[in-house]
Amino acid sequence: MPDPEIKDIRPDEAMDLLRQDPKAIILDVRTTIEYQYVGHPLGAVHIPWMEAPAWQVDPAFVEKVRNALRERNEEPVEQTLIMAICRSGTRSRLAAEELARHGFSRVFNIAEGFEGPLDADKHRNTVGGWRYRGLPWEQS
């Protein structure tokens, strides 16, 4: 089966989709440390794609997403609008593709991620990302 096509969207496009669909979610797939200490989009659902120190994909990832959506009374869960986010858009793309392979039909990747790409000085949060765009976020 070929990999599903996942559309990349900018953080501001994700915010617009959240405003249009009250059941839509931002799915933050970063590690717990990143989510808590770096910050996360306000109201994001946090389910890590992988965690340190093993850095292996959580084999229960898809089921954890299903369970989290069921807890929010999102039925059928596979039709929930999900916008996956990570630091810079790489892990979230992989997570979004995995969800699509398991029947989720409305999945997007927030391509700039939460912190954005590296700039010329190898710093983040200077050329893109959720925080750089001034969108609502918090730290735990």
C-alpha cells in the first residue's frame, strides 16, 4: 500500500481550521519534555510519537490517538480533523502518515512545527513555527 498523501499546512492555516471546526485538534507528537518545557499550542492533545531514550515509535500510538478522541466524544474518531505538530514538521509528518494508513481521513501536517526550521545561525523560533507566528501557546 503506498504512503498516503498528507497535506502540509502553515501554523496560521491550522489556527484558521481550529476556528472553523470546533471538534478539530492539534495533535502534539513531541516528547513529554518538549511538550512541557518548550511549550505547546494552547489546547493541544499530547501523544508522543516516540520518547527518549529509546527513540522508537510507540507501537500503541494510533490506539492512543483513538482513545484520546473517544474521551473527547469525537465519533467517528477517524473523521476528526487532526493537525499534527512536532518541533519542525518531520515527526508530525510521519505520525500523520501513520494515522492515515489506519483510516484517519482528515489529517494534516503543520510543516513549520512548533519551533520552526533552523536559521543560518542554527537557531529555531526565528524564521517560522507556531511560536514565531504569535499563535496561542503555553508551558506546563
